[in-house]
Amino acid sequence: MYGTATVTVYDDCDEPVPGALVSGTFTGDFNGVTASGATDRAGVAVLRTPAPAKKPTFNFILDPVVAP
């Protein structure tokens, strides 16, 4: 299984933010693996590890989001 983190970004009016830059670091079985991407029209970014692990346990530590 790959490590996957789904991040949804909303503005202060509770509207989705497309084009926000999202990045962070996986921990646990994917310790130190970083991932980044941009949110889609719905304000969602799906970040995934480049390699799988067998029955992984992990967390994702989100860096500050950069809004467009």
C-alpha cells in the first residue's frame, strides 16, 4: 500500500481554494518522505508516497499552505 494524504483547503468564507500549494512529510513507515502538489477546483490535493510498504502505519505532517 502507498501512503496517501488527502488535504482539502478552504478560505475564510468556507469556499474551496483551487491552486493552493500543499506540501508535507510522511512519518512512521514512510519516515522522511516528502510530497507536494496543488489543489484542484474542489480545493483537494491528494499526496502519495512514491513507493509502497507492506501494511504501513504513518501520519502526514502538513507544511504551511501557500494560497494562490
